[in-house]
Amino acid sequence: MAREIGFFELNTGARIPSVAIGTSQAALNVIGDAVAAAVKVFSHSCVAKTCNSIDKSKVGYRHIDTAKAYGNEKEIGIALKKLFEAGTVKREDLWITSKLWCTNHAPEDVPEALERTLKDLQLDHVDLYLIHWPVSMKKGAMGYDQPENLTQPDIINTWRAMEKIYDSGKARAIGVSNFSTKKLGDVLEVARVTPAVNQVECHPSWQQPKLHAFCKAKGVHLSGYSPLGSPGRASLKSEVLKNPVLNMVAEKLGKSPAQIALRWGLQMGHSVLPKTVTEARMKENFDIFDWSIPDDLFEQLSKIEQARLVKGTPFVHQTYGAYRTVEEVWDGEI
């Protein structure tokens, strides 16, 4: 019988739901309805924190991944308030992740940034708060197209400010995003509060075995964004779901390529953050709990040619900021 893998336990003892609804690049006029639909979407599996008294066939997503940089936290907050007021779901049954943007890395700016996120989301705490990138920019800078806004990051002092908001209870867990093995290791060397999560690009065509092994050894949960390769993001020119090995496994198991990619992540031990505003795809992406990829086919997926999609190119400049090459952003993990 397949392991459901509805949660992963973090080093804080909290259980993070294994599948989130990702919200980046979602249009403001649809994101609220998409979040509401995701929470209510029918599924085979119960992944709420407390689900003994509810119909397991009618439980939807319980993990919402957002960030200040996505520009839609106010809309998500409105949707959450409506869901709570309607009794559709309780706050304690949802896991909300948000992220600190690069313009707020100064220690004094970190708590203010979180307060703005909490105000927009209409919450008194988030379940997980991440440093979005190991990159800093001038306070108030907008967009990515002005390299003169890039500054020298001081990740250690930013992390110490993150530890203080963890102490406050306004972020029940803290972590990082887009950190290489080296950069995560640098934080671990000085951390009083160990990062609970490193959220990075991860899918069958970018499996990150070195980072995966390091996170596992250090008790840091790896959470995979773009688990389907961001097929809706034209600039990335993603072919992840077209990979012939992935499609061969999908055909053998009678599943979609997207379902195979997501189930691969769960069996690797990663939470996954697929993005969609389409209810049919939400249901498809969530139907990955009551079956598994057999060992022989799982091994075939390890043979897929690897290529990083998200390179961090906007943060590379010959004069401004910390990184002169893409290789420096990822410390050679490229």
C-alpha cells in the first residue's frame, strides 16, 4: 500500500503539508478565487492538521505559499478572511508560508516587513517565513531591471533578525530560499535557530542531489518550487513535463506527467509547490497520495538529463551587488 505522505515533520516539530498551492505570477483578479478553490477542492486524501471529524473526500489544499514579491498578499488575505468567516476552514488547519524580499534585509527592516505581510494577509502569524534570496537591494527599490539597486548582502545579520521574529511567535518557523549548499552551510555555522526549510527549484529535471543530501544531513527540509518546471512561464522555456522518461513512467502508471513529477518530489522527501489557478489542474495535482512510483521506475527518473531553469540572472552584475556570475549565485551548483 502506498504511503500517503501528507506531511513532513520539520526540525521545530511542526508538520508542513506536503503539497502547497503556489501563488507566484497569479493575476490579482483571479488569485483570491484560486486560493478559495484550492482550499475547497475535493481530493482523495485528508491532509488537514485535524481531520478526524470531516469527510476525507472533501479536504483540499492546506498549504499556501506566497511572498511579498508576488504582489498578491492583500488579495490572498481577503480570500482567507472569507474562508475563515464562512467556516470553510480554521486558521489552525492552514499552513501559510511567506518570504522576506531583498529590499528588507537590514535587521531593523525585517520585523517591519513581516508586520506588513501579516497586515496584508490579515493574520497574527505565519507558519513559515523565508529569506527569499541571498541577495540584498536598496530599501524601496522596485523590480529587477536596475542593477544599481543591488547591494552587498549581510545574510548573517539578516538571519539574526529572523531569529528574533521566530522568538516573537509571529513566524512559527523560519528558513531560507534559493540558498546553495555553501550559503546554507554558512548560516548553519552561526545560527542559534536552525533554518527549518530551504525552498529551491526542484523537479525531475533539476534534482539537486548534493543540496538534498546536505539538507537531509542537517535536518533542514527541502521544499521544491517549480516542481512542474513552471510550464506557464514562457521566459523559462521549460520542457520538464515533455521529458520522454517522465512520460514513459506516466504512461506505465496511468498518470499525468505532472502527477509523476509531484509524486517524485514527495517520495524524495520534498514538499512541492505547484502553481495553477485552474480548478481541474488543482485536483489533478492533488491526486498524488494513494499511489506511488515503484522502485524500478523511480530509478529511471534519476537518469533524466539535468538543467537549472531559475538562474538568478537579474542579481548578477559586474559592478553592483555581490555576484559577478551566475555560478557565484549558486556557488557552482549550476
